[in-house]
Amino acid sequence: MFRDVRRGALLGVVTLGVAALTACTGSTARPAGSAPPAAAPAPAPASANATGTGGWQLTHPGPDHAIEGFADRTSAVPGQPVRLFVSTTAGHYTVTAYRMGGYRDSAARRIWQSTPQQGHGQSAPVVQRPTNTVVAPWQPSLTVATAGWAPGDYLLRLDGDNGAQQFVPLTERTPVNRGNIVIVNAITIWQAYNRWGGYSLYDAPSGRKADRSRAVSFDRPYQAVDMQGAGDFLFFELPLLRFAEQAGLPLGYATDVDLHADPHLADGAAAIVTLGHDEYWSTAMRRNVTAARTAE
């Protein structure tokens, strides 16, 4: 099952016969039977004619733990504040938000940048027994206001004055998806394979499968090696996202945690597309998708 570390909520999940994921979801589900809210106005999403921003990629990831971070939620609706937890050896750092997608000359467009922030190192990882769950017991570093951000997939790039860089992923979900093809980020599988702190659902520092995590948490960064702090987004999801936006398709955006938590997320949607290596589905996810299909 998923366990929300900060809120104590329990969410059932189908796993590969191993164990569970614990998630700080941050998503706000509508109660069963309630009507979806009216769509909030937001800027137009990317298109093949919109200009992107070059130079968004990491050029110097730096050594392990030189800079890294995570958000207090996996997704937010546009305008919802998001807290970032950052640990760094840099004296100062900035955060730059890039909306990822099908821009004319780039895979990204810069939409916001912070002022320089005071850097500091945060606490060492804590391994919770007996599940070998790794959490980062950090204090919040800054709050990002997402007012005016269009729905979509974002990467927040952390740039330290020590030259180190890492990403933090964030999905700005679409409030109403009627008529949309809903792109669902498979973040549970990102976290299942995330080895930050030494443990994932598949690996342990000892190399013994028996010592791997039986539950994993979103209250930690994604590893720098392989993931660049962005989970599996860059490798498994960005190419299809770019294709869909460049094709001008009507898109909605969400995560699989949102699909679990919100029974109305897919109301009236034209289709749901889950991206990449998506193998962690809860009973609620299946139920909600089936209900949306049946209703149409």
C-alpha cells in the first residue's frame, strides 16, 4: 500500500509481489459523488509554434549530494503553492522552472526563476525499520507560487554557486479533463526504482534482495545518477509528451497518484495514456479508469 508519510493516509496498491510505496502525494481529491470544479483559466499549453528555451539540460550534475531536493507534493493545480526541500553544499542556489513539452526549438520553456537562496546542508537520510524505507527528514527551503503556470509537466532546476545542478519534477495537473487525452506520469514506478539513500524496492546497499525496501517514500529526492533528480521522466516520458504537444492534441496532465486519489479525474476524458514503464496500479486507479470508460 501507499502510505502518505506526512499525513498518515493509507492507499492500497498493486505491486510486483514485493511491497509498497509510501507517498507524500499532496493531491487534493474530490469526494466521491461531488461534481468537478469549473476549469480555472490558465495560459495556453505548448505547441509546435511556441518558442522554447535552450540550455535547460544539466551541464554539471556535480558530486553526490552537492545539490538535491524534492517537493512537498507530486502534483499541484495551477496557482497552488509548492514547498521545496533543498540540501546543498553551495552557499547560494537558484531554482528555475521549465515547462517541458513540444516547443518549436526546444523541449522546454523557462517560466520562472527564484532569487538567490541561502544554501545549507540538511539532515542525513533516515532508514525506517523494518521496511527499510528511506526518508529525508528535511526542513522546507522555499515556497514556489505557481500562479499563471499552465497545466503540464515541469522540471525545477536547482543551480548552486558550487556549479552543481539537479532537477526536481512537478506536474501541474489539469482541473477538468472533459474531451482531453490525459497524460499520466507514472511516478510510482519512478519511486520504486529510486535508490536515493541506498534502498529501493529492488536494491539494498548490501546487494541482497532480501534487504531491499518493502516500502518507499516520496519524502526524498530522486537519485542523481541515472535519474538526474527527475525520476524516469526524461527517458521514458518526455519523448511522447513532445510528440503529443507538437501534434496539437487536446491534452490533460496528471500523475498516477492523482488517478488513484481522484475518482473524477477522468470524467469525460477522450483517452488516458500512461507513460513509460508503468507497472504499479492500485485497485482505486483501475476502478476509477473503468468507471470513466463505462460512463462514456
